[in-house]
Amino acid sequence: MLTQRSKYALRAMTMLAASKPGDLVLVADIAKQRKIPRKFLELILLDLKKRGLLHAKRGKNGGYSLARPANKITFGEIIRITDGPLAPLPCASLTAYRKCDDCEDEKTCGIRRIMRSVRDSSSAILDKATLADAFRAKQQF
Amino acid sequence: MLTQRSKYALRAMTMLAASKPGDLVLVADIAKQRKIPRKFLELILLDLKKRGLLHAKRGKNGGYSLARPANKITFGEIIRITDGPLAPLPCASLTAYRKCDDCEDEKTCGIRRIMRSVRDSSSAILDKATLADAFRAKQQF
DNA sequence: TGAATTGCCTATTAAGTCGCTCGACAATAG
DNA sequence: CTATTGTCGAGCGACTTAATAGGCAATTCA
């Protein structure tokens, strides 16, 4: 399950994706409109900024905007930043591989093989799904 | 990421799958061979038993065995018991659906749509992968 | 019958994570 | 200068996770 943190991040990002590119949006506005605790949201956005997904400007008339077009920012990126690796096991992760402490032989591990295919199918979806896709879905109705 | 609990469960179950069907295996033996804290493992196995995946017998010459053939027990079942729903969001779960507290309109939610497809692809794999599959993978080498 | 074995069950604990808040600071516009 | 707005560090309560402890209940077998 995604953490609340990740849910908030996705919601905030889809809101930014819906606003005009380059337009600056206030944390306070995002918090209000998406019902996210303001101070908590600050931390999340800051993180997304540090990882290059957002651009921020301080001071009056400041705010946040996407650092790239909405169709160039994927769910996978966002979730990895807020929640960590997508893979069910560290030994099945590409972006954050780690050997299992007590794994006898990784090559013959049936559990790993299956978790690896779960990882592959999940990231196939999440690394392809962009903010623009999510927004488009909303627009259809 | 799976919890330690789930990892232990999967390891224990694959060990039981490797033993002769109907044979009783001691908790202590599983714990030793798979390097799982014994008392912790007891709790896990008990849970799996209550949910119908294992059969147990008490007293001397007792132990655990699979309640069904290894090719009828899936990873999905095991993980749902030990870790809960597979879906990344409650609103995207089939087996444990729950509406998001503050979701405006589920039908138009782009996030949900994507998470739903992640769920679908994950469970397509995990509800098909059986203990026998994992064991077979190991045997190949 | 009774001792040994083995799973069943309830509590408890230590450490960590999650969700969130507070207060001060730094940059920027006007 | 002042108001605004993001940045940052610290901290906190509730919960979860991983594990331990200890006794009870069923079963075997001598």
C-alpha cells in the first residue's frame, strides 16, 4: 500500500499538472484544494523539488510549478521519491537493489523470480503513466 | 515492500512445499533451516493455519503440512494473509475495497485508474504463481 | 498414568515509521 | 522596510513491526 505521503504527492502533482505550465501555485492553495495538511505538504513538495520534479520560487508571487511538462513526469518517479522502491523485495529492485541478508542463492530463488516479475509489471505501468495521462482521464468526463 | 513477516511466510511455505505431501514438519526445523526466529514463525504459521493454508497436528510427532497441494496455494493468498491487500490504494483493491476518505469522484480519478491497473497486473501474477512454481524454479539448477 | 513433546495463545517490549505540527530563517517583490 | 512565500530542523504522539516470554492444551508413547 502507498503511504499517505505518496497519495498526497500524487494529488498535489496532478493539481500542478492541471494548471497552466509555468504558472506558480502556492502551497497553501494546493493544501486547501486537495485537502492536505499544509505543513506536511511543504515537506513533500520540498522533497519533490530536491529531486528535480518541481521548480519553486520564494517570496511574494512565489510558488511551485512542474519542472518538466506533465507528460514527462511519471507516477513511478513520484512514488519512488516519496515511498522508495517499487519492488516487493530489495533483491528484486533495479533502482535500489540490495541482497537479502540470508539468501542462500539468488539465482535459484523462486520467490525472487516471482517478485521480480511483479516489479517488472508494476514499473512497466508506473514508469509509463504520466501526470498528463492522469489528467486526461479526469477530463474525459 | 513486503514485510519481514511475509518473507518468512513465503520461505516457510516453500519449504513445506518441498517436503513430501502430508509429511509433518516441526516449526523448530523450519525455523532452523530457513533462519527464522522460532517464536515469531509460530505466530505466522498459526495465522496461515487459521486461514486454511496449513494443517497442523499437536503433540509428539506433530508438525505442520500444507493443507492443499503445492500447486493450489498461491503467493497472492499468502501475501494477503500476512501483509494485507495487494493494491497500492484501498480504493483500487478488489478483496479489500475501501473508499478514499476525501476522494471527490472515484469514477474520474486518474490516480485510481492507474493504481487499479497496477493492482490488476500484480495480482494476475501473484494469484497465478504457486508454491509449486517457486519450487520448480529452484529445482531447475 | 504420566512424562515428554509439540502446537496454541496471550502479553509485552523495543525500535522504528508515519503523519503531522511548530517555530525560526531566507529569499523576493513591491 | 514589510509582507509574502518557500526552506529547514526539531520534535511528538500514535501506530506498526519484529521479536520475546511463558504458560496452556493436545497428543504420543513408554
